[in-house]
Amino acid sequence: MEKNNKQSNIKIIFGLKVRQLRLEKEMSFGDLSELSGMSVSYLNEIEKGKKYPKEDKIQTLATALGTSYEELVSLELTGGLAPVGELLKSNFLNELPLDLFGIELSKVVEIIASAPIRVGAFISTLVEMARNYALLEENFYLGAMRSYQELRYNYFEEIEETVLKFVEKHELPGNGPVNLEALVSILKTYYKCEIVDDGLSGFPELQNLPAVFVPKKNKLLLNGELSENEIIFQLGKELGYKALSLKDRTNRISLLRVNSFEEVLSHFKAEYFSSALLISRDTFVKDMEIFFRKKRWNGEAFLGIMNKYNASPEMFFQRLTSIAPQFFGLQELFFLKVIHEPETNLFDVENELHLSHQHHPHSNGLQEHYCRRWLSLSLLKDLNDLQNVGKYVGTIVGAQRSRYYGTDDEYLCLTLARSASPVPGQNVSVTIGLLINEKLKEKIRFVDDPSITFREVNKTCERCAITDCSDRAAQATVIERRQQRRALQASLKKIMEE
């Protein structure tokens, strides 16, 4: 990968130098073609960084452009193109998953080169903003991954097909849960992978990780605190890495630190494979069709579907966000995973997904207090209350109709909350929010069930103008500052008009 990036940069820099010299001498492609004996199309390919000529042609170009061979093949860019050279050397552009979105690196460089000072300033601004909000490289990688999922409506037919072939090849059940023993057998027998059930016990600092894979030994170390369905998911994910021949991967199954976008993409594909393997697509669609046709919301029946596949809440909702858009036409939805630390009462959006467009609830990088009226948070509070009195420690379920304050946008939110195994002292909730419209009412009959709580919600307390909120965790400081600015502007306008 690194070698390919270097070769690509050499072509791009050479093309930029040819273009810079041609424009400085006010030559057209036709002029340079006549002087060099090379076709206009070939010269165009050179300037776009797609072609790199042989030595004799480089010498011919150098002569035609009034420069030396050494100067033309040098990787140093001067003048207005110097910032582009620095950008290429930094490897920033090469790390962006441009090909995933059908964008050529040379085209991006061409845009940058056309106005290097202005574009350079823009990129510097983005970098500075990233520093201000303490964003790391993986934030960009994970953001790009979410965008890719959103463009595909989180459904990947090629992985689904691989799963179907895998199930047939290994004679696994195609219409129900896959048991633990079957997955262990495939990993050990077919892939010669060693599985250590309590493999992290000697490493206290790794106790928050579900598993660690050791490539040199083809060994999977499992956290001894995982539940059976969590172990099954980790085994399914390891099978995903192997069945999909994913080479770029971190040494951890939990993404603590990533080095490239390819690692993030591989991690996602392996997780998708695991969910698709453990929750049969066709059977799951039928189960959800039956459930959605019910006229009354039934939380126990919802949990029953999850338990049928021996799935964790995260796996269950991963599958639902793939199936709902593809097979029910419910494309306007969001997914949120929220972590709660009861000791500090802090809530953090750890993962999110927005299909069709950016919906109202999303991650907040400003350290403000997320709206406690969203079911994602209120159900976590309910779970903590139950834990405090020792009544319940399993998964709890809830449904809510949430209308975003100041808009007509209303969502049917389905939420599951549980303790964040294997991380001690944390709880986690996962939520799927479906925009309520005519399509949803046609597909989900229980949406108008009066037993489902309705609440008006907002993003954060600091930005909320609802005055009678008993759940408020902080003052509406942003609203107050906005009102002060408006009052100031009104006074200035009054002075100017007198």
C-alpha cells in the first residue's frame, strides 16, 4: 500500500510540474504537443497524474518546456504548488478513502493545484478545527466509514452472498440461531485457529476489551467476562475476517487505535458478516414482518426475536438497520449507541448512523448535556434505578414517539439497555429511530398504540428553549447568549434608525 501511494505521488507531482511550466509559458496542449511530438490526450493524462513517461520522453518534454531533465523529475514543488507538495508528503490525501466514493486522487490534487493558497487555507482551517475539538485520525476514518454505510443504506449484498455460501459450505442452519460449538469447530478445524476462553486474564489493562487476535499464532484470546451471545458474535467476527480474506486489521477486535481506513473498513465488514451469519436474513425479515403487523407495541415480543437468535442488543440492531431500509422501505432512520457511567452520570454517544439524511439526534462534540428526554438516555436512567435496588440486571426495552422541538419531525424510537459487559461500571443503550411518515404507518401498525409514550425532545440542555423541563441537566446557556446577541442587535438597529 505504501509503495503504491509513493508511485502515485510521483506521477501526480510530475504532472503538476508539467502543467505549471506549460501555463507559465502560456502554452496550450496543442503547442506542447507540436513541440514534443506527443499527442494531446497523452499530455493530458500526464498532467492528471495518470501517466509517467519514459526517460527519452521526459527529456523531450524538458526541452520543450525550457527546463532540465533533473528539474522535471525532482519531487520538489515550488511557488504556489509548494503547499500541494507538503500535503502529498504528509500522506493526508492518501489516507482518505477516495476510491470508496469513486473519486480519483489526481482529481482532488488538480482542484487543490488550481487554487493552492485558498484551498491550502481551507485545509489548514479544517485541521485547526480538528485540533480544537481533539479529533484524532480515527475520527476521520470512522466518519468516512459511517458515510459509506449511509450511502449504501447499510446493506451490503456482496457480504450477504458470501454469508449464504459460507452457511451452505459448512452446513449451518439457515433459518435460526447458530450455536457456539459449530463456530468453534469451524475456526479450529477449517481455519486452524486456536481459541483461548479466558485469554486476557493475565492482562488487567486489557479487561475492557472483548477479545484480542494474535496474527502470528492465529490465536483468538477471549475475555472471560463475555456472555455466550457476546462470545458467539466475536467468533462470527473472526470468521468474517477469514471468510472475506480481510488482511488489513488491528491486533485488537475493539478499535482503540487505528492506523488506516482499510483497518476500519475491515473491522466493519467482519462485524457485518457476523451479524448476517448469526441472524439469517430471510428468516429475520419474516419475523419482523409479523412483529410490525401487530397493532399493539409488545416489548417482550421484541426481546423474544432478539433472544431467538441468541443475539446481543448491538447485533440485533445492526441487523435491523440493514434490513429495515432494504426490505421494508424504511430508509429514514438513525441508530445511536449511548454509554452511561452511573457514578459520574455522564452520557456519551459512542456510535451513530444516519440513513437518508442527518437526523436530529447525533453526537455532540461540545461537551454539553445531551437531552435526557430521549429514550436512549431515559431508559439508561431506568436501568440504573433498577440496578440500585437489585431488581433487574438484564436487558430492558422501551418505545417512545419523540418529536424534535420546533419541528414536525417525529420518530418512533425503539431502545434496548443493558450493562456494558465486559466494561465494569457502565451501561449501554442502543436505539433505532424511524421517522414517522405514511410509509412507516403502512409498515408498522403499532406506531399509533396509545401505550407508547410521547415526548418532545431536543439536542442538548444548553441549546434547549423548553422552559418547563423537569429533566434539565444544565442551564440553556447557548439560548441565553443568543437572546443577548439579538437584544444587542435590536438596540444597535434602533440607534441607527434614530
